[in-house]
Amino acid sequence: MLLSPLDIAALAIFLFGWIAYHGLVERSRFGRHALNNRMNEYRLRWMLEMQARDARIVDSSIMSTLQSGTSFFASTSLLALGGSLTLLRGADDALRILSDFPLGTVASRTVWDLKVVGLTAIFGYAFFKFAWSYRLFNYASILIGATPAAKSGRPEQRRLTALRAAEMNIVAGRHFNRGQRAFFFALAYLGWFIGPVVLIGTTVVVVVAILVRQFASDALRAVSLELPLDDLLPEAQGDGNRVEILPDSR
């Protein structure tokens, strides 16, 4: 066998963590309370507000920002893809360095190449997700441009096009999130180059970190505020030049 039983178990835990997280956030009823899905509600509200405006300069600026961020991550994934392929050339030196780690295991050249191919596949997956997300954001921009003006006298057509733009924006954001998720799990996967025990540990750390961000973060609390702003602000003290709505948890 190329892989030891412990390697197979660690890889199975890694794949299970990725698939289970995907199912929890995107497929289960608990995912409706996740940060990503709460932001999808605001994407819908954004498009509904957009269709009521004649001047949509702000909407175009936001779409440009989203496209720029997606383009950056697509370029980064290509660089990571090329960097992972260079690991194939420096296998001997890398194996000698990793063998000095306390939890490192001396792997054969074939196993090393297998691990590198897996890392390359993750970054390749991330690139396709980011590239498709960038394309979808372009489509959403076109739909925004195709939305009739607020004074056009076609309210039904305007609302329908705005809903289509919202759905396209949501789909684009979903693929962007999947690309970022691949980056996070690529960090966990790097632990396998040291050893299977490290892979298990890094997988657990990554899964816990992204679960906290989705279900127990300050960002989720920020978009879930229900009270009126007047009830949240503390009484004015001093000159009142600085007021924090949310406590700093750093």
C-alpha cells in the first residue's frame, strides 16, 4: 500500500470535514442561520433597493469592488497552483527537511508526489470557483444595467429583473465562498506533508475556526441586530465623539 492506515484515516477525516461543513452550511436547515446565508438576504435587499433608484452609481461601484476581490483571489489561486507544482521538483530537499520535524514521517517519493497532486487539485478547484464567480458577477452587473429605471412605468419588469440580478449575485457569492473554503482547507491539507497526525489536527482547527465565523462571530451578530439603533447606543458621555455599537472582542 502506498499510504499507511493512519494516512488513510487522516485523509478520510479531512475529506469528511470538508464535505460535512459544506452540507451543514449550504444544505441543512441550520445553514439558514449562517453568516453566508444572512448576507444573501442583504444581497436580495440590495437589489430591491437598486431597482427603486434611477442613479445606480453606488451599485456599480459595489459590483466593481466584488469583481476586483474575486479577480484577486483567482490570480492568487493560480500562483498557489504553480507553487504547488514546484514542490515536485524539490521533493528530495523537502523530504529531508520534513523528516527532522518531531511528528514528521519519512515518506517515499511516490507518496510525496501523491500529496502534491492532491494540493494542486485543491488549488485548481479554487481557481475554477473564483473564475466562475467572477463571470457570474459580470452577469449580475449586466442584469443591473438591464433593470428598467424607476420612472420607466414598468414596475413588474423592473422587479423581475432585480430579482434575477439578486439571484445571480447570490450564486456568484456562493461560488466565491466555495473558493475561499478551498483555501482554508488547503491550509489544513499542508499538515499532511508533516504527518497524518498533524493533518488531523489542522483539519480540526480549520473546521472549528470557520464554524465559529459562520455561527458565532461578531460579523454574524452585526448583521443580526434587531433592536432600533437608539436602543443600542449608550448614553452620551463626555463630548460623544466616539460611540461603539458593539463591544470589541479582540
